[in-house]
Amino acid sequence: MNTLDRHFHRAQQLIKAGALSRKPARQRAAAPMFYELTAGDGAMYDTPTYIRNRIQQFDFDNRSRVVAYTDRVRAMLRGAA
């Protein structure tokens, strides 16, 4: 068995054993600090109103451009047919 085969079969064994998907104990212990909000943290992640309005305006502008482009392509295809 060559080296690549050994590495391949070893990786398959680790995957089947779940060794590659398990997190180390110290990572499992620290993970809740990053995923759970503490009291008073929720407002820190709220998007300000002016940014939400700008995002909505950009989305509307982009959708309008796509619709206009689609209409131009349809008109061109009708003209070619």
C-alpha cells in the first residue's frame, strides 16, 4: 500500500469515528460565549434605521435595474425573432 492510500484510509477511519467532527473540550467550553447574547448585548447588534433604509433603497435600485435589463433583452429577442 502506498503512502497516499494509507493517508486516504486513515482519513476515512477518522471520518467514520467522528474524530474530525468533534470539537476539542476547550473549544466546546468557550463556544457559548460567542453564540449567546448576554443581558444588554442585543441592542449593540441592531442595525441603525438609516443603514436599513439605505440597504432597502439599494435593493430596490438593483431590482429595478434587473427588471429594466430583462425588458431590454426580451425586446431584443422579440426583434430578432
